[in-house]
Amino acid sequence: MEYCPRPFNPDKLSSALVAKVWDHKPDIFDGKLGKAPHKMSVAAIALASGLYDYDHDEDMRLPIQLALGTVLTEVINNGRFYNLGSADHYLLELADKACGEVAKRDLADPTAALGSLAL
């Protein structure tokens, strides 16, 4: 899936990933079904979506995976300060599951984590 033109542009990619998930479930992100999700939850689910979209493009997937890990770590460490609602917890759970699935697969194939380093 080509959201981000080459060379890699994190701003364009992140905007495209957020727009994609927002367009897929606008009622959740607009807050029509309750409290709108926190931006950290939106970032996490957008990045998780990107893991699947760029599954076979390691040059794109690995930075997305790193960013998702960073977002999830931030929420684990400081989530109590974000006043997260039920939609946030749902989105974060989905993002965490996606991150875990990809990491588990990468651990099964140690060369996958090396990406384009060609070691």
C-alpha cells in the first residue's frame, strides 16, 4: 500500500496512516460514540494499521514498528496522566496485539529484524 512517496517522509506517512484509520471508523474518532480517543491512542492504532499495510516493505515497516513501540511504552509509563476512556483502551489493546504479533513473527525469523542492513 503506497501512502508515502519515496524517499521516506515521516510527516506524510503519519498523516496518511491517521487519515486512513479515521476514514475507516469516523464515528469513533469524531467522538460520536462517546469520548473521542486521545491522540496517543489514535497514533497507536494508525501505526498498527501501518504495520499490516507495509508488512512486506521492511524499509517502511521497521520505522513504523519502532514508532509504535515508543507510543505504547509512553502509554504504559504515563497513561494514567492521559485520562483515557474506553475507546482508548480498545484501540491501545488492538495496537498492542498487532505489535506483539509482528514482534513474535520477527523473533521466529531473526533475519527479519535486520531488515535492509544486509548483514
